[in-house]
Amino acid sequence: MGSEWREVRVEEIKSSAPSALATGPFGSAIGSRFFQDSGVPVLRGSNLSEDVGRRLVEDDLAFLSPEKASEFKRSIARRGDLVFTCWGTIGQVGLVDDRSRFHEYVVSNKQMKLTPDPATADSLFLYYLFSNPAMVAHVRNAGIGSSVPGFNLGQLRQIPILLPPLAEQRRIAGILGALDDKIELNRRMSQTLESMARTLFKSWFVDFDPVRAKSEGRDPGVPGHLADRLPDSLEDSETGQIPKGWRLCGLDEIADFLNGLALQRFPANDGRVLPAIKIAQLHAGNTEGADEVSVDIPSDYVVQDGDVLFSWSGSLSVELWCGGPGALNQHLFKVTSERYPKWFYYLWTREHLADFRAIAAGKATTMGHIQREHLAAARVVVPSLATLDETSQYFEPLTGALVSLSLESRSLAAARDSLLPRLLSVGFPTMSQSGAQPT
């Protein structure tokens, strides 16, 4: 097989179509003043992920009017096109494919796009080739500039790669793509389950829909054994009406919020280490590239899969951690309770997250945050323990599935990352001199 792989440069595999290799428009021509809420989407750096498999991140798209977008025909990316960052976080690559929400996108002034020749190169194979950590490192090492790294169109044209026959490209892309398809399916399922859990929780414990229905003589919409346990009326409280007999209290009364350690006081030693889980790791969902600290920290500060973590400063978020064991850094709470189930305090904390973010945003500091007094002021409504036990059978499977799906995706990603360097060979300028062949 090795003899069939050939060394080519990127410019040799581009399509013959006009602007098959092109940069985005000049900066002032596509500034944010032209952005709107709908129209033709613009691909910016935030829409390209460093996570292999996230071919496009379309959570926060900006749009241009069709009339404005028509001015940038040479910078349009369509199905099968690859998109690269040329200024800023270089090494990022995206792919417009069947997963993408739109048929075409305008690449921004800090991006460039490649339309491969479909008779020569498979787009998905190229995506994995450029996502390979060895290729990412090569691109970053070749970057120009210091404060704002750059990688220009001329450099992209000249990148040498080892390219197998088209059928082999598709076979390799199919293997890696099948793993990523399952990871993507898990991600979407998790989003659906999270939405279901939060919607159901709000209906039952915030809006009290079943109790209101029962008090009005209507069907509560819950199974009979649970309906029997629900109060048949509401009563006044400091926050308004709540189910009779249910208790109003602060968020900090249903869970313990353990703040993390200043982990620099626990330097790594003797090779026995834990990754430090900081805000960046919480948002990434993994400990890749994390600092290492000693395992000799108090056990309460060791984080395990399934733990609820809450970043209370900077970019506030509440997550079910599934990134493996680690050490809890300051600015993060580990949320636990000896009395109440995990789903209950997790969903109540999520319910108050928008308010916490608003409080943090109002801080006149560079890093907004909340304080423990805000946890006490965040009101929660607690049913009887018997009712809580009954409702657990609906919420525990939902939150449990979130953890299971994340752990499965972590295993699949590990398998994919192990296969990447085995299935792909990255060409470098010295390749032809060394006679390197694919492994």
C-alpha cells in the first residue's frame, strides 16, 4: 500500500473552479457593522473548533444580507470546502459538509478556504489530515508573527502531504467519520436530554404545573401514584405561591458548595499527579494540556466523573463533569449533598445560572463573579422527601444518561485519536529527502 501513496502539495489538489483557494474579504469590507440576525452565515474563528470531529461550530453565527454576501463570491465556502484560520488561532480547520446547517457560507477576513478536486482528494480525508495533531503543530510552527500568529494562503498552497488513492482516502475517512458520527449523535442526544430534564424540572418545581392542575380539579399530567402525593392547593410565600407544605429555602441549604484550592501550593512530585481542573478545563470538558499537581491533596478536592462543577467567576457555567479524575482549582465549586439527590441540586443550580451570570456581569471588575451570599439568596422550593423519591425515577435516568453518553463519547474520541496517526501520514518539507512512507 505504501508505494501507492504520493507526495503532493495542497495547490495540486485544489479544484479547477475559480477561487478554489481563497482568503476572506478585506477586513473593513466585512466588518461587524454589516452583521445581522439572518441571511448568509459568516464563518469566523469561533466557528472552527480545535476538537477533532466538530467540523463546524454553529452555535453563534453572524449573518450578512444576501446582497452584501454577493459582493464576496470568491470567499464563499460550499459543501465539500475546507476552511482554515489564517490569523489568530492558526491550525484550526473546519469542513462544510452534510452536517452543516447551510449550503454556503462567507469566510471571514481571518479565514481562508480550499475547494478540493473531488477526483483527486476526499474532503473528509483532508479534514482529518489537517486535524491530525502533527499537522496542527506543523502549521503553528510555520506561523508568522508573534502577538497575532498568521498562516497565509501562500503557505497553505505549499504544504506537502502524503495522499493515498481516492478509494483509500474514503476508507480512512469512513473509519474516522463513523466514530465522529457517533460522538456527534451522542452530543445531540445529550442536548435533547438536557433540554427535557430542564423543561420537566421547571414545570414541576418552578411553575408547579401538576400541583396547579390538581388544585383546579384538572388532570395533573403525572402518574397516579405521584399525583396522589402532590398537594391539592398552593399557599403564599415570600416569592409568591408555592405548593402547600413544600419548603422555601436558599440554594446553599440543599447542597454544599466546596470552593477549589489554590493548586500552585501542591506542586507535582514523584510522578504521582492529577490534572488541575480549572475554568478552561470545565468548558473544554477534558484535561488535555492541564497543569499537573500532586495527588496528595485533601480527598474532598478530588473530582470524579459525574460530579457537579460550577464555575462561579469569569464565564459562569454548571456542568456534570465527565473529563476524568482531577484536582479542583479555585474559582470552581464542587457541588454535593448528603441529603438531596444529584439531579435535584444540579437542576436547581442550572435554573439559577442565568441570574448568577447577570450578577457577575454587573460586577465592575475584569472578572465578574458571584459570592456565597448569592447562593443563599437564590430561592429553591423543596417538596417532601417522599415526593422527591417518587420524582427521582423520572430525573435520575435523564441525568444518568447525560453522564453515560459523555463517557462513551470520551472513549470513542480516545479511539479516534489513537487511530489518527496510524491511518494518516503528514508530509513535511523534508519528506521526499527522508523517503518517509505512511505507517
